[in-house]
Amino acid sequence: MPGQVWGLATHDPAGPIFVTSFAGRNLDATVLTAVDLAGGVIWQRTFDGRPRPPRVTPAGTVWLSHRDPTGHTFIEVGPDGQVLRSVVPEHQAHEHLGAFVLLPDGFCTIWLPTSPYRQVPPGQAPRVARHTQAGATTWSTPLPPAELSFPGVVEAGVETGWQLRPKKPWRPQTISVGHQEPLLVSANRVLVEITDGRGGIGVCTIIDATTGGILITTPPGPYQHKAITGPGSFLIGQQGYGAFTTTHYDPDGHARQTWPSHGMMLVDHHGTISAAESENVTPSRSRFRVLNPDSSVSDGPVLSGYYTTYPALDAQGTAVLWRDGKLLAINPDLQSRTLFAQDDDRAVMSRILLLERGRVAFSLHDELLLFNSTGLAPLGNGPWPCGDGNLHGNPVHT
């Protein structure tokens, strides 16, 4: 690929794969590449603005966003690489797009009052909005900044000789969207995370997708991976500062149960939840686990290394992921086998796509990897069988 890959998606298991990446060292340009399942480049197009994951429609068109001095624009690109239309969602010139997803009748967005990782100007707040296909605002819901303190977070002391100044409670300085799955839509519910860019402490808010009304806002915490479990229900994980949990929220916004595990979660069509654990600890203590209905967990294989692709679950219940230089397949009985191995410690990874005829696709830094004849079934049809929930790369479950 022309530069570090930012995301990949497809409209169909037969391809093509649409890849967004940086344009080499130009961090203010996006290259959209269409790749066939033999690895051949069909076409490439370059757009202004930093790359985001591509959002693909069932018709095979791709939506991107870009920013110029006047604001943000959504661009729809056809299967042949030609621009079909542009939509300017209603927003203020100073606002920055935090995230967006495609809805059947338009878009859902997060708007930040300043560029990510900057201090919030007084009197301003992030907001979530729903837009029509023409960009008009259906509703807009401000998210007032919270006091994002958390028990395990402290400011670093300053060493003076052998003395350390007392550590002080940390307070937020900058604002951004969540690093992992910042915006999910399931049936009539929207889940959004706003976080402080400096310490990683955020809050999650569940919103009524029809009215824009807030159902609940979670206590501040180190929120990480999230997933959809069914119509209007979500999993929200915490990891860091002593937290290592996953909590299930129902359509009313109530926390129903919590597991002592956190990771890149998968949900099959039976509602079974499994995860490749993700913890900032080395050497690794992570495993592939199943989160049981009684809030216990079942241990699968130990996962060596640290960096992991977001796994994918095939129709037979086998999970596949790349970790520590190995392409692993873990069956429903939690037995692991290695499909491929090489000495490779690249840290920047994409999610995994399961395509037709047992093909597997994912990226490592600026390279797209395609594996044939793995014996895997097509992607499962549960509410969250892979990162972003579907091949389209659009985390919306209707």
C-alpha cells in the first residue's frame, strides 16, 4: 500500500477489498485502493485529509470524509473509483469530525468542539448528531464534559534529588473520541465514547437514535473495546489503571452483568461472547476466553506476544487472528492451531476479513496480506463477528 494502512472493508466476500492508507509520509492525504482477491490493484484515488476506515454500502460504494478550511465533507466513491456525490453535514466551521457511521437514511456523527487532543474552549462541548442523506441535522445532542477522574490515575511526580513530590489527582486536559469503537449504532440505540486524549479516561453515553435523548452516561473510566450483542444492547470494556472488565448494557441502558476480562470481543448468532484478551502487560497474561452467561469465563489458549489483529469469527464458530507472527485459528472447543507463521513483530495491524473460499485478509503497517485455502468458513452472521461488526466496516446493527 502507499503508506500505513488505516482500514479495510468490502461489500461482498468476493471482493474487491477497499483499503484506506496514508499517502506515504504525507499525513494529510488519504489513498483509497481497490484490491482484488488475487492481490492486484484495481485502482487508486487520492483525497485530501487524514485517512479514516472506509464505510462500504451493500451496493459496493465507499464513503470517506475529508476536511478543508470550510469544514468537513462526506464523499461517496463508486465501485469504479469515480466520485458519485459529496455531502456536507451541517456543522460549525470550528468543529472537527470525531467519527461517523452510515445509517439507512443518512449518517450518525460525533462532532468535537476543537481538533482532537486539544483543550476544549470554554462554553463548548462535543455533540452527537443524526443527519439526513443530504446532510441536514435531524437531532443534535450535546455531551457536557464530565470530571474525568479515576482512582488509579495520578500525575507523575517530579524528582528532586531522592525526593518525589506527592502525586496529585489527574484532571482532563484535552478531548477526543474513544480509541476503540467510538461510535456504534444498534437498532434504536447509539453508543458513543468521549475521552481525554492525555490520560485515556473517558465516559460512554447511550442515546435514543430516534430522539437524541440520553439514556445513560457511564462513570468515568479507562474504556477500550466495545461490541454490539443484539438490538439496542452493547458490551463495554475497561482496561488500565487496575480495571480489567467487560459489562453488558441492555436497551434501557442498564448494566446487567460484568465479567473479569477485557478484549477484542466477538458475538455469534447464538449470543455466545468470546474475546482475544487485550491487556497492557508484558510478558503476556492474555488468553482467548469465552464470557459465560453466569459471568464466569472459560480459559482458552494463552496468547503470546502483545499486538493483535481484531479477530473474526467464521460460520462454524472458529475465531481467527494474527498475533506474535502467527495466524491462529481457535475452534469452539478452544483448541488452537497455527495456519501460518513467520518472524514478524510489526505493531500496526488492521482487523481481519474472512472472504470467500477460506480467504483471509488483513494488513500489517503498509502491507495487505491475503491468505488462500485456510479451510475457514465464511464470516459468521452474529451481531459482532469481527471488528466493526461486518465486512462493510460500518458498526451499525439494524
